Amino acid sequence: MNGKNALGAILVVIGALMIMNFIGLHLGWIISLLMPFILIGLGAIGLRNNSKVIGGILIIVGAIMLLGQMGKIIGLLIAIGVIVWGVSLFKNRHKRV
């Protein structure tokens, strides 16, 4: 893909996102989830093309962003675990009586 095709594709995606935002379809959560993976991928490409500093920086920034996203998932799993633990305490209480 040459530079004009890549720029055209980027402009089409940006325009589509702007139109979707205008009509009320918000996809910010998808972009915030994909952005760390995009940065890590670009960093890997940079490392492969002998640009170790830029590639390493992009991978580190992407990993930090991914840890932020994983924190939400870990918090959700902890909340589910606490609920299951509480329900199991109620079940064990009824068995003893």
C-alpha cells in the first residue's frame, strides 16, 4: 500500500467515525480497547525495521495502556468472586443449621 492509499483509508475511517458519532453511534470504547494492540503492533514493526528506540517506546506505551484496560477486567473478576464467595457463605450457613 502506498502513501496515498494509506492516507485515503485513514481519512475514510475518520470520516466514518465522525458520521457515526453524529448519528449517535459511539464507538470510543472499541477504539480505546484496540489502541494498545495497534501501538504494540506498530512497535513490533519498528523493531523489525531496526528502529529499536521508537519500536521499544511504542511497545512500552501500548503495554501500559493495555494494563489499564486489564485493570477494569480484573476489577470485574474480583467483584464476581466476592459475590460468589458471599453466596457460598449463605449456602454453608444453611447447611449447618
